[in-house]
Amino acid sequence: MRRSWLSVVITVVMVACLVPGAVSADDQPLVLMDLDTLGAPWDFGHWLLGALDDEDLQVRWPDYDEAGELDEAPACVVTWSDPSRGGVWQKQMRGHLRRGGGMVFIVGPGRKHIRAARDFWAWLGIDVELARGEAGFARWGRHPLTEDLPNLGAADPGAYISGVGGNPLIRFGRETLAVAFDWGDQGRGIIIDQGVLGNQLNSAQPRPAMRDFLVRCVMWASAAAPTDLPDTPTPDTPVPDTPDLPAPDLPAPGPVGAMHSDRVLIEIAAKDEDWPQIVNRVRRALETSDLRVTFADAPEGEARLTDESLAGYGMVVIGAAREDFTWSEALAVRRYFDAGGRLLLLIQDQKKPHARVVSFNGLLAELELAASLGRRRGKVELLDHPITDGVRRRASFSTDDIQAGPGVQIWAWQADPVLGISGGVAASAWQAETSRLFIMDAGLLLPWEQQDPPDSLYSVLTNAVRWLIAED
């Protein structure tokens, strides 16, 4: 890669010498990749070097002298928290920012990286704290650097970042995983939690939704932003942001109207493990409301969820029972939902959960939802919602409480929680302008520790179907 880049630079210099008016490489902002040449920082830097190849930048790894000093003045430094760095490096990088330089700083995973990042940024009043270890749904903050980017989806945060004058770039509930700071003559900085870079399956390279964003960050920090990217406001004129939670005086959503068809499509392909038992119980709840059920089918290798296959159905039931949900299927489901369709989404913790959950989260991301494994066992709480109205609060066990085993946690920042377990959400309902959606941990419908689920959990599912078809 370095030889290839050197060849490109030599070619540019030769062309600049031969062609009158050509721009020399010396006129391009210099970006230094101050990253370790091993592990995740190297993978990230190697990817970013290629991603910036078409930009009007000089990009390379830095050269330090014997004293650890840089012999050059870069426009931007891309770096990664490193607990082994000492005071010489901190002094060098702080001097770079004081001179008006830019920086893109990745906070690595673990307490040592958090501490190193906090030590470096504390002089500017920026705090980096350890996240609570819970996965969830990440969304873009309102900022010119995030305009028109695709949904982020599920994230497993490692660090929360905050500071006076910072503009949030990536939000995670009430917390922030990426922040932009513009100190005017004192430089620009963007701090990003490493936990949001990759997806759940591959963290070696940034997820597709992050790639354009990272290039924009480097261009902005280098003061080389494209002409079609609006100037980022300084802390004196912060970008207005939407609140994380609806204002308390907002009116409750009105009726969405009855479902336009009594036909229901079930897309739960797996015949292994517990899915057949889940399907039977869901089908029973659907037929209780006199709905006509059809099972999705498609030739091997073809998408099962398309605009054509969803047409004519009033509700679609989708389970996280396969590993090959595609981007086109996710878009088709989102279009179906936006057009007034009803969705019943089911996910469970199973023997081979990881790839299926990752694939299912790709579909959920288009709906601004996410799900994560590892929810703790505990007491089931029936939360205040029309779906839980009239449901018995006591189980058929010998105790007064419904106890559930470990399972899946649902993350839906704009939805209403319906079932809670151990401080997490196991089922949520979302009413949009013309449609409704219900997502739950389907493992609650299965026996746990040789005990059948209480009737109240089946009642929640039945009520959810009635709520979806607008029988209220």
C-alpha cells in the first residue's frame, strides 16, 4: 500500500511539473495516520488510507525524530487512544491543536483506553467515561457531517463522550458516542467511540453507514471540507438537536385506522430448535382474531421479502430465524411499514444466535430498532400500555411473580416499552402515523426450567395482535 501511494505521489509531482497551473502535492493538506501498525488501529488506518485516496489530501504515517518530535505541521492527525503513550506525545499533540490543527481521535475499548483518552482530553474540559456495557440502537445527531447518511443500527458502546461546546454526531439514548468540537483558532477535534465503528459481526473495518462519515470527519478536521458540505457551526451557535425523549406535553398518537387486509404473511423459515413451537403459538394468536395466515416462500437464493411478496398483506410476521436477511429485504419491509403495514417482529436467544441476530439487526436498523443478547433473568413487569390492559398480573406458578430466563433485550428509542425484565425491555410497541409495530423476545413464549409460560404472556401476544390490527 505504501509503495502504491508513493507511486501516486510521484506521478502527481511529475504532472505538476509538466502541466502549467497544476496543483502540487505540497498545496494539499497533510493528514498523518498516527496509529499503531498492529491490530484494530492498523486495520482502521489501512482502510482509511484507501478511503481518502481520491481526496485532495496527502495521507501517510508520521515520521518522528529521535526525541519523539514531528518534523512537520499536519493539517489533521488521525489517532487512537494508546495507554503506552507518555507526556512527550501528549505535549506534541496538544501543541498541534493549539496551533489550529485538526484531530480525529478514536477511543479504544477497555478501561485503560478510556483512562488514556480522558487524560489527553481533560485539559479542554472533555470527559470520556466507560459505557455501561449494554448494546442498543445508535442514531445520528443533527449536524452537517451526518446529513443524508444511512441508519447506523445496533451498537455496542465502549465510551460515552461529553464536553462543553461539543456538537453530538452519534447519539445512544441520552448519551453520545461521537462529538465534534470547533475551537476556532485553537483547532478542531472529533472524538469517536470505537464501539460504533464496526457492526456486530465484523469490527475490523467500519460499517458501511460509517464510511462516508469518517471521510467527512477527516476533511472537516483538515479544514478541507468539500464545497457542498455546509460549514459546521462553532460552539457559540450550536446545531439544534431533537430531544432524546418526546416532550411530556405532546398529545398521544391518535388511531391509525383498521388494518387494510385480514391476510397475514409469516416469514419464519427455520424448522430447527424452538421456532416451530413459536410459530404455532403465534399462529393461534392470529387466528383468534380471524386473520388468514400464509407462509412466505421463495426459491433458494432469492429474496423472500420484496415489494411484490408483501403486497396485499395487512400484517407481516418476521422472526430472526435465518442468517441471510438482505439489504433489499430491509428496505422493502421499511416501505411496507411506511405505507401503513403492520409488523410483528420476533427474536430469541438460541443455540446459534450470533449470526442470526446480526442479520436480523440489519433489518431492524431500517426501522430504527435494535436487539441484543445477554438480557439477565428476572421478574417480568407488565408495563402500562393498551396491550397489557386486562392481562393478569400474577403467574400460574407457585409464586406471585412471573419469572423469565435470560434472553433478548429490545432497543427502540421511539417506541413504548410493554414488557420489562431486570431493567431492560423485552417487548416494545411503536405507533407511527399510519402503521403499528410490535417486537418481542419470543423466548418468553417457550418453557423455562421445565415450567410452561404463564397464560398472561400469551395474553400479551394476543392483545398485541389485536392492537396491531387496530381493534381498540
